Amino acid sequence: MSISTVLEDRALVVVRAPAIPDPVALAEALAAGGLRAVELTFTTPDVLSCLEKAAASGAVVGAGTVVTADQAAAAIDSGATFLVTPGLRPDVARVATERNVPVVMGALTPSEIMVAVDLGAAAVKVFPAKLFGPSYFGDLRGPFPDTALIPSGGVNADNAADFLARGAVAVTAGTDVVPPDAVAAGRWDDITSRAAHFVRAIARP
């Protein structure tokens, strides 16, 4: 995929959990709440199997916390349709380019954002966004009017709309929507409810 689904929903769900008992049910629960793009991270045990199962169901699923070329290739082989890095990773960018898979590359400073763009990032994940808050995105919009910026880290239903109003093209939804214990316990109805609440929050004027 391109990052079209993320841009349409204006959100990407980042899942970090000690276990994902049913990745298909997780993706379906999030989609039922209005959040279709899901990032499963390499910090989750057995993430490649989870990616494979979710991808086979047709879910819009990608791999996060990708830090090596081997991880990038394995994630794509397992069905990931996008990659996300926590920082600047040229080897990951190379694999993504070779395999024609978009990468969302982590950065924080203007210099890092420029490097991410030079490496071919489809979007830049500004992390940790809570360090400077929504106003930082207003500042970044000046020199980077055409760069797709996505805040990550400290984004929740209370402040997500503010990041979007200041120029972010989308936001990440994390433990606010997918608490690790809820994912591990398979509380899918709760996750759908949280996703719907987050969608309503980012839709406010």
C-alpha cells in the first residue's frame, strides 16, 4: 500500500503488547471502530507470525520498530505493506525501496527530517512528539510544507486533534486505544470502543 489508508483515516494504530492472541480479531476490532491501519512492532513476541496472519485476512498491516535490513525483509515477506522505524535507518530504507514498500521513518529535528526525506520516507514519524507538543508541528510546517509529518509518542484522544490542527497529516494511536493488557486478554469490544472514541476525538473541529 501507499500511506493512503493512514492519510484517509488520519491515524495509524501502534500495537505494543506482551502477546497478540488473535491478530485478525485485533485488526477487525480496530477497523470496526474506524481505524484500519495497524502497526505491529518488533518488540512484540512472534511478530512475524502475527503479521502473516493479519495480512492474510486482508488487514492493512505494517511492521514497526524496524531497525535492520533483515527485519525489513522478513516483515515484507510476512505480509507487511509498510514499515516504520524509530529513527534514521538507511539499510531499512534501502530494502523498502528495493521492495517497493513505503517506509515511515522516525525523526525529531529539522535536520533529521531532511535526512528521512532524502532516504525516501513516504512520511516522517516525529518521535517523541510529546517532547515539544502540537505547537512544534506548526513550526515545522513553515520549512516543510509538503512533508507528511506524523506525531508519535504521547498522542492520545485529548490532544490528537491539536496535532492535526497544527499541520500533522495523521497521528498515531497507541496505548490510549490498544492498552497492552487489553490486547493480551483479547478484549476486542473494549478496543473497538476505544478506537471509535479516538476517531470521534480527531474528527472534532
